[in-house]
Amino acid sequence: QVQLVESGGGSVQAGGSLRLSCAASGYTYSRYCMGWFRQAPGNEREGVAAIDSDGRTSYADSVKGRFTISQDNAKNLYLQMNSVKPDDTAMYYCTAARGKSDCNSWSWRSQLEAGYWGQGTQVTVSS
């Protein structure tokens, strides 16, 4: 059974930094795609970033240059958020694609949306 547990959310002032973590268990694919989504009240879910077993990364335009996704050997996932803005306020979810597959650069969002999800961690950025 795959379990994803996020942590590290909280309140931060604009311009500050925050690091989200996702502890993964039961996710045993040798080739895989994992990532982060976010959703603010009244907004659609947005794919933030993805990383695969080869370490290739993809980012939403809205966070490029500010956020960095990374992983460790245990498939725990991280999201370093720098220069945060009030628009970054949202619930952040850790996701993992189903099946043995790397992230596709053109479809990583749909790969992750159809996969496993954590419960989320709230990030609030004040101006």
C-alpha cells in the first residue's frame, strides 16, 4: 500500500523560504515519476513540479527559478520554496504516478493526477 505523508508547511512572509517534505512508503517502482501539486481555495489544482527516477525535473512556469524539487534514495520527496509570494498560498500535495514509468515532459501533470496522493500540507504566504 502506497502512503505519502507531507510535512513542512506553515506561514511565511513574502520573500521568505520554506521546505516541504514528503515521506513515501510502499512505492517500490524502479522507474517512477513523483511530484507536487497545489490548490488554493476557488482555484483549480496546479501541477507545481515533478521529478523522475533519472532525476529529470519539470516545473510550472509560475515557480521556475524559485522552487526546486529533489528526492533522496528512499524516494522521499522535497520542495524547496524560495522567494515565495502570496500567490503561492495553497494546500500542497505530494503525488506519485502509478506504474513503472519516468515522467513525460509533456504529460507529467496527468501522470501524477491519476496517481497516489498525500493528504496535503498548508502553505500560507503573507505580504
